[in-house]
Amino acid sequence: MKTIWHNTKISLDQLNEMGGTTMATCLGMEFTEIGPDYLKMMMPVDHRTVQPYGLLHGGASAALAETVGSMASGLIIDPEKQICVGMEINANHLRGVRSGYVHACARPLHIGSNSHVWDIRITDDQHKLVCVSRLTVAILAKR
């Protein structure tokens, strides 16, 4: 299968280093796999990502979905000419998680010149579906 990525030489280490001091780093997110048409990330379910009942916080799931989808768009565009910014995200929280990790997989539904739409599935360590999210990203000319 032909890859959708503009930069085919990027490594997981490079992707994880890009996080720097961002929300992704604060929440313990880590890129785990780059496929020809998907990008995967994981995030711990711990004191940083749970709500008062001890369950994975819906906002943490949305942050994971937006991070993996936005970075996927960033790997498709030409960074010399374009930038990408999130326009809209929705998330359906289907199952509670109390511990372990959650794993996000972003796959494109639409790759256009002005927008990308991503389907992001978040599962638990047992591969049970936790959250389904859709992210729309605007592609803008770099100023």
C-alpha cells in the first residue's frame, strides 16, 4: 500500500520529541506506530487523565484524539508551505477505563487540499472500544 505521508522518513522518536512541553507530554501520550495510512498513540490512565470517579476523563480522550489526528495531518502536508489546525472534534465515550493504557488509531476519512477528516478509535488494553472520535483539520497556507 502506498503511504499517505509527505515525510516518509520520520521516526517514532522524532514524533515523540516534537511533543516537548505540550499537553501530550503532560498527559503521558506516546506515539507507538506509523502505518502507510494510519498513526497510533497511547496514553496512560492515571492521576493525570482520570476524573474524580477514577474513570478516564472524556477530555483526556478528546485530547488524545486531537493530538494523534492533528499530528497525522501534520505528516501529510508540506510543512514548508502549509500549517494545519483543528476545526472541530467530537467524541462518543463508550466504555469506562480505570487503569492501564488507552490506544488511539487515526485513519483518514478525507484528505483534501483545504481540510482533512480523521476517524479516531480509542481502545483499552483488551482492545475494547472506549471512544470513537472524528476530527476535522483545516489546511492553511503558511504565512
